Amino acid sequence: MSDVFKNPPPAFSNDYVFDIIKKHFDISPSLTPLVSDRDQNFKITEGEKSHIFKIANSAESRSVLEMQNSALSYISKKDDSIEIPQPVKTIDGHDILSIESTNTKYHARLLTYVDGVFLKDVKPTNGTTFSVGKFLGYLDKGLVGFDHRAAKREFIWDVSQVSLLESNLTKDDFDLITFFINSFKHDISSLMNDFPKTIIHNDGNDHNILVDSWNRVKGIIDFGDMIHSFRVIEPSVAMAYIAIEDNNFELIASLIKGYHSIVPLSMDELKAAIYFMCLRMCVSITMSAKRKILFPENKYISISEENARKFLIKMREQDIQNMSHELVGYVRS
């Protein structure tokens, strides 16, 4: 498990953060702490303007943050209809700020605030999930041509890196997760050599996707899990978080159909989506089980754990191979 998942998140006081923002951005904000997996985040408001101030985990490399900032700017220049955060420079012209506490160095960024309702707070329909898929397709089209050295990293949240998942298995879920790993290896591994790779957002969960008043997707936040990996993983991740809340085949099928309408996927990629969806939930419960021991006070770490486990137990009773073929038929109909 990477150090970024073992290190405690930053714990700066509101007063300290206020002084940093005042000094480096000439903003006198009101601060609202936000939940985070491994960083420390604040919504800052001054008058009618809002921003997000993100203090990265001390183990996070500056290169990963530079990649995120570069990607955000790159996407917006190609397609300004996609609502995503944008880096804000300090009064000295920097978009990454270095701060220290007790001899530990942290990197921090100020980003524009993307308004909207989180997908987790609406009841999705086929139309909503189709919209999610289309949005992710446009997002990935916006990333075409973007490259950064930090995207090619060892990262357990890249579900194609199955060996990392295997090395982090816990005793309690060993048999359950091994079932899905073995199914993936048997049915999909041999197909993957032909799967296109690209840089993807890799975290289209319902806490990151924002919808408008008509439940159409308008934006996405949190680019911290960006990775160079198989493009089909992008919709597969989003499918996973829809499936654990509402195990409805048409909802997840509509999502990948929406993605396919913008970024056409091969038949083999479509077959693989169900398997990647399940592997995402395997990573989720594995990381939750390990990290809640390290940080028992951070309830956000295990927010999806129990639902993910229940979902996988149900999926183990299904014919996954047959389901993947049904998905292909639905998307291509």
C-alpha cells in the first residue's frame, strides 16, 4: 500500500488556513471543513465567490499535483463546456503552495468551486446514468493528447493493476475477492493486450459527479486518482458506484452506453466492463478494511465498504460472463 494511504491526512487549524489564504491569495474567507479520504479540504467563501483549498497528504508527490493542475487546464482549453475545478495562482504567480508543520512539508492548492448537486443525492434514472456516461466520454475526449510522467504510476486504485490488489488482500475478504480476481484472469486477461490506454479521471463516483436541477451531469471534481490505464475503466468505475446503491442492470448498462456514444468501445472492452466494475469494489473494501485500522476516526474511508461487500456477495451468485454478454447486446442495440 502506497505511503499516501498510510500517512495521516493533514490537520491544520482553521485559523492557520485562514492566515495562509489571506497571505498568499489576498482573500479573507469564511472556512468550511470538508470530508476527505487522504487530504485536508476546505470550502472557502468570500462574498459571493467560493473556492476549494486542498492540502495534500504529506506523502503525495508534487508531480502528481502538477499533473492534476495541467490536466484541468488542458481539458478546459479543449472544451470549456465541461465544468471542472481550475487552479488559482497565488499573488506571487504559483499554482502549488508549499507549507510546513512540525518539520513536515505539505503542498496546497486553491481551486475554483464547481457548484451543483452531487449524484449521490439524487435518485438516478436510465437517463441520468446515460448522461453520466456521456459526460465521462466528453471528459476523456478532452484528455486526448494529454500526457504526464506522473500518470504512469503504481497505484492500487487502477483496477488493472491486479497484482497490487492481491498483495493487499485481507484475511476476512480473501475468498470473496479472490473469486473476482480469478474470474477476471480467466475471462478477460487474455483480451487486454488490444485495449486502448489513455489518461483517465478514474474516480467517477457519486461523491464526485455533479448534476443540475434536471439531473443532467454538469461537472466533476477530485482528479487525485488520475492514471494512465485502459479507457474502459473510466465508465466501469462509475458503474460500480451506481451498482452498489441500486443493483439495476439497466442503470449501469445505460451509463456505459452513454460513454460508448461518445467514445466507441470494442466488443471485448464492453465485455470487460462488468469485471472491472467488480474489481473496483474489491479495491474499495480492501482499502477500507486496511485503512480504517490506521485511521479509525475517519469515517469517510469506509463510506462504501459495507455496500460494496454486499454487492460483491450478490454478484458472486451471478453468471458474470453471461451478464457481460448481455451488456454488449444492450449497448449495441
